[in-house]
Amino acid sequence: AISEDGHLRGVLETAVAFDLTPDPSPTGLIYEFSSDWYCYWDGSYGLPQVPEVDFVFKPPLLQSKSGFVVTENSNLFEFATPGDVKSVLSKLKSIQEEFVKHDVRCSCFGSESDNPYLPFVVPWSTENQLSRGEIPAVLLRQLGAHEKLRSNVKICDDLLFFLPDGGNEDGDFNVIFSDTSVSSPTATQIKELLGDEPLVFYVGSDDLNPVPLFVVSVVADGLL
């Protein structure tokens, strides 16, 4: 009973610190995928004619009031401790604030948009002992991605970053954010949270616009 009480207290403390309820006014890709995306595979080259059949994610991804992208009915405490959840959310929030401050954006091949990064956390079973190449398929299925996206995954070699001084730079996520493109404390935070080689991939190039881009890593036991 003490253990259960401690867990519940940790969940409540995290909920108070980070409001994970859906924001009715999402931003970035979450906003675009709800109202202003272009579907190519159905021939409409605009919002799909049959959204129940042609979608990006189903159910749609949500953006919480604290800015985190979450899935419908997602339980971040399913495989992770309240302490780990709170620690990861805090670190991601700090990185995100620095990105917003400097207006760091990113684009990838086939996307006509440059959108800001949105912090994204999902429960990740500790039984998912997967190779890097297997992670996208499992993650996309968990997110409810359309089969068109699941069948069109590109592991990134090069990305285009829109950086603080208004310029841009081609290159690898880990290389760019380990130099002085963003403040050194932020680069250190990114490396501490995501590790030396986060998995970077995008899906649906030539199938839709904008193109979803993911930078993922197992950031704690039970969290991706």
C-alpha cells in the first residue's frame, strides 16, 4: 500500500508540474495535420476527401497544454516511474524552450514546410529490445500512422536546419547540435538526454506534406 501511495503521489505531482491535457489550439505539425495538410496518395493534393480512410495518424496526435505531443489515452506511467517521467519531461521542456527562443526549425527531403521541434514522449515497453532499424515500424504502428507512412520510412543522412542567426545548415542532427549552432548548455542537454546517436527518420516523403520527422531515443526505462 505504501508503494502504491508513493506511485500515486508521484503521478499527481507530475500532473501538476506538466499539464498533459489536450490543448484546443495546437501548434506546428499537430495543427497542420488537424486542418491544413496535403494528401497526395488519394489524388486530392489537399485535405483528403475521405478523412476516415486517408489520415496521418488515427486517432490524431494531440498537443498538451504544456506543449508535449501525446497520443490519445496515452499513459506515460505504464512502464516508467513517476520520477523518470517528471525528469524526462523537465529536460525536454528546457530544450524546447531554448529551441523556441532561437527559432530553431528543421526540414527534410520532400517537405515544403519548416516547423519547430515539438517535444514528444510515448510509453515504451522495456520488452521492446529492438535494433535501430526496427524502431520506426513499431513506433509508427503504436502511433496509429497510416499504412502509406509506415511503408515509406527514410533513415536520415542529411537534414536542413534553420538556425538562430537566420542561416541554415545541412547535416546530421548529432553533429550540428554538438557544436555551437545552439548554446552549449542546450547541446549538452540534448546529448545527455538523447545519447550520442539518436535515431533520426522521416516518413511519407512524396506521399503528403508536411513530412513528419522524428528524432528518437529511449530516454528512460519505459519512455521513448
